[in-house]
Amino acid sequence: MTADKRRAVAESDYRFMVDAMADEVLMLDREGRILTWNPGAQSLKGYTAAEVIGKDVSMFYTEEDRQAGLARRELQTALATGRFQFEGWRVKKDGERFWADVVLTPMRDESGEHIGFVKFARDLTERVERERLVQKQRDEIMQLSTPVIQVWDRVLALPIIGTLDSQRAQRLTENLLQKISDEEAAIIIIDISGVPAIDSQVAQHLMKTIDGARLMGAESIISGVRPETAQAMVHLGVNIGNIRSRATLRDALQLAIRLQTQSTTRHDAA
């Protein structure tokens, strides 16, 4: 078999393999214009070969990315580094966006001269949507695990149940500060009766939450302080300063209502 025939067979086998692939596999010229269009590309983007051959590959980019010249920069990076891989939004014929995993590789002839690019693309939208759903469910669970309840005019209660890790503590503080802003709250009851144990990390998170509430103009009351909790906080050297504390949530609510009533009376008298 001659070299030309072997080359023709190899090219035929390559085209057969590319056409059989479910993913997009294209060849681009040196300027990024489309030279080939396999069935996987048509299935992914909805265009026929006649609609795209000779067109610039940027036709699949979002308007924002086209304006920014993203396609040109990606081709330049692929040529400079030998390979470029990225994930981002691309656009189908009907305008629908999808999340694509794209790989660009320069092509060179036998002499090493750059003659174009091979572009591989895969639709990862399902994976991204699944990850987004999982994150949404986590956020909802986190929201349920750190509820902020309005119990009286300008009085909020934050019952903490379970342990406090860094992520949960951050979400707890964010939710509380937002609720203080929304309700113009003056008093916050932080109930820790559901916290199994107080260690240095939990105590630090509590104090940061109280400090954040103070900066928002709200006074904090800690409720659910059991004897062992108080002992642990003393042992850890936690200085609660002038923060009021009560043994039960009921006592804390009574204190909060009394303080709020006194504040309202003083305001009316003024």
C-alpha cells in the first residue's frame, strides 16, 4: 500500500470515528473558521453543516463573550500553550444557552507549520444543573437549620440546634444580620439550649454573631445557658461582657419584652 493510500485510509477511518461520536468534534482553520461539522455538533447545536462551514467559531459564543473577543484569545492561548481547555456558556441555534466543556488543540502539518485547530465540545448542562440543585437543597437545609423568628415587635429569636461549623456559623450570621435589617430589630435572643457542647470554636462563632448584631444596633440575649454550658464558657475564658443571659427561652422572651416595653415608654415620653 502506497503512502498516499495509507493516508487516505487513515483519513477515512478518522472521519468515520468522528462522525460516530456523540460529542462535537470540529476542525478550524488558523483564523478560527469552521472547516468540518460532525453529526455530534449538529445534534448539540442544531445547525447543519451548510449553515456553519466557513463561519467564525465565535458564532456559538454569547453576545458578551463575542464583544470581549473571547474566541480569539482562546485560540491564541491554545496555539501558545499547545492545548486550551475551559468551561463556559455557549449558544445553540435556537438561542438556548448550554454549559460546554471545550478543548482546543492546534493542528500542524508534517513540517510543523500551524494549519488550524481541532475543537472538541461536550454539553455539561445537566451536570451543572444537578450541582446547582444540590447546592440549592443544601442552602435550604442550612436555612432551615438556622431559622430567625420574629417573636415580638423588633424582637428576634435565633434557636441554634446542633453543632456549629464554620459554614453554618457564617450562614447563621448572614441570615441574622439580614433579618435585623429587614425588621429593624432592637433585641436578639440567641437560644443555645440545643447546642450539645460549647467548645472554643462554637464560643468564637457565637461572639462573632453577637458582635455583628451589635454593629447593626441590636442588643443580644443568650438563653438556654445550662450549668455545664456556663462552666465550659468560664473554663474557655469566654468574656460575654455586658451580654444578658437567661437559663430558659421563656425567661429570655420575658426579658426582651420588658426591655422593649421600657424602650418604647422612654421613646414616647421623650
